[in-house]
Amino acid sequence: MRLDKYLKVSRLIKRRTVANEACDNQQITVNGRPAKASYDVKAGDIIEIRFGQRTVKVEVLEVTEHATKDSAGSMYREIV
């Protein structure tokens, strides 16, 4: 699954266009490298998202095409 779609489905970012812009502005890294929106997300990837001064770091646990509001949180694990 594409990175921008994964971020939207997992509800880490609200809209796919916003996720796409964040990738273009190099605010998102995967496994320590800046990632494009077309990056193919796999289980085990470490995604780091910079929201201004705050950084969110998550590990991808599963990749599913559709997720409900309740199951979206099970797609990743937040790393402190």
C-alpha cells in the first residue's frame, strides 16, 4: 500500500492530500530516510512524522486496505 494511503487509512493523518504534501515537504521518514508518497509500506517499517515541533514515531504492525475507526489503531504501535 502507498505511504499516503496508509497514513490516511490508519488515521495518522486526516486526509490523503495532506499526507501527500507532508511527503513532498520531507516531513515523513520511513526507516530513517525521507519517503515519497508512493513508498510501498510493509509490516515492520518505522514511520516518523513531524508535526511542527512534535514528532510521532510508529511501527507498522499490519497493512489493510480498509479499517474502521476502532481497528485503525491496531495497524501501528507508537514508539516513545
